[in-house]
Amino acid sequence: MTTTRVALVGGTGKLGGIIRAVIDDSNDFEVVSVLGSSSSLDELDSADLVVDASTPAVSIDVVRAAVERGINVLVGTSGWSSQRIALVRPLVDAAGTGAVFIPNFSLGSVIGSALAAASASFFPSIEIVETHRETKVDSPSGTAVRTAELIAAARAEVGPVESPHADQRARGQQVASIPIHSLRRPGVVARQETILSGPGESLTLVHDTIDPALAYAPGIRVALVAARDARGVTVGLDSLIDIGVRVPGQTAPRAAGPAEAEGDVPGQVARATGA
């Protein structure tokens, strides 16, 4: 198989560095250009695949530039809500290219979001608390937004969650009716809690990223292969692999092939508690 030439945008950042290490360890992909804040998007021209790990403000220009050049793009940058993705979907379809948006490359995080969505119709009150290191520039996180959107889709028949006093700023930012509370502080990598409450009980789903390089690498490998061959828009790692959780309103993903399956979930911790 011919090696896929990759233009990596944001390759000097934390996520970009992890993606670069995964590509360098692969026989099927090679990085031919690394773009930073001062780079011209013309440097995408030599690539077969664009991988975007930039910033929310830059990412939409990167995606448009890739689509205009007829190049598939894998987006790991945060900040892509369903509304924002809808803006570029017609461009991707018209160009006949593929765009894969991955809010989180962590398998544990994806499973946590799917479990929250699968449970959503049983609990009238749902809120999300997401915590990242103080250097993360956007809030709420792309993972929290994706989780909220999955929850809302799963609750299509029962309606929005109950979120009293939503007009008060301290009640969080509402995404698809779900309040999201964002913490930015030192001493943490990434953590998300989804708290589902009903009469007399609550269920809390927690995911902690301990080592991003270990946690993200398996998902990055799956996403690279999918993005190389994609047509149209694909959103979420859960659209690429079968995680064994059926979420109302979601299309079943294709099963991962033997080369894509991972036998463990390194670098992360997940747990569920009930009260």
C-alpha cells in the first residue's frame, strides 16, 4: 500500500505532538509538512490527508482549505459543535471528499459519553462538569458538547432535561438544554463527570485521562485509517468502532478490523457510581 502523506496542522502543540508520534510509528502514514501559526495553508498542497490539531479559531479555515484542495481531513481540534459542522458539511459533500471530526480520541471517554446518552431517557435531570488544565483555551470542551448533543438526541421522544434557574450564570452554559460547567485548573489533564438524577437516586459517570499519549494513541490510529478513506462527514470515534453501547437515535458504526482493535484502555480511568 502507498504511504499516505500527511500535513499536520498544529503539530507543535500537545495533541499535535501525540499525533505526530503515532504517525512516525506507522508504516502507512508519513508527515510531509508541519504547520504552525505562521505557516501558509498552501503547505497543505503536497498532502494526501490533512490532520488538524490547531485551535478553534483557526480550525474552520484549515478544514475549508483542505476541502477546497480536494484533500480529506481529520479534525481533532476542540470547538466543533453540530451547528459548526453543519456549516462545512455541504462543502465536503460538494467536493466529494471526507471530513472526520473526533471530539476525543480516548476510548474510555467515548464509552462514557455513550453510556450517558444510553441512560439519558431514564433521568429527568442531567448536568456535565468538565475539568481541564488551565492552558485549554476553549470552554466548554468539545467532549462535553458532544456528550450533551448525544444526550439530547437520545431524549428526542421524552424532551429536554429539567434545568431549573437556567437564567442564572452560575448554572452553567446550556448546550442542547444540558447545563455544562467548565473548570480550568492546574494539576489535572482531563476529567468529565456526567451526573444523571431522578426521584430518590442519581448516577454519576466519570472519566479521567491520566496519560494522554497512551489514552489517545489507539483512537488516533483508528481515525487516521478512517479519514484517509472517508467520504462525507463523520463525527465521533463511536462512529468508527463498535463500543457495544447502543444509543437511541444513533446509527450503528462499522466494526473495527483486527488491525484496529485494541485489547486494553491505557492511560485513563472510568467509573460509574449510583446514589
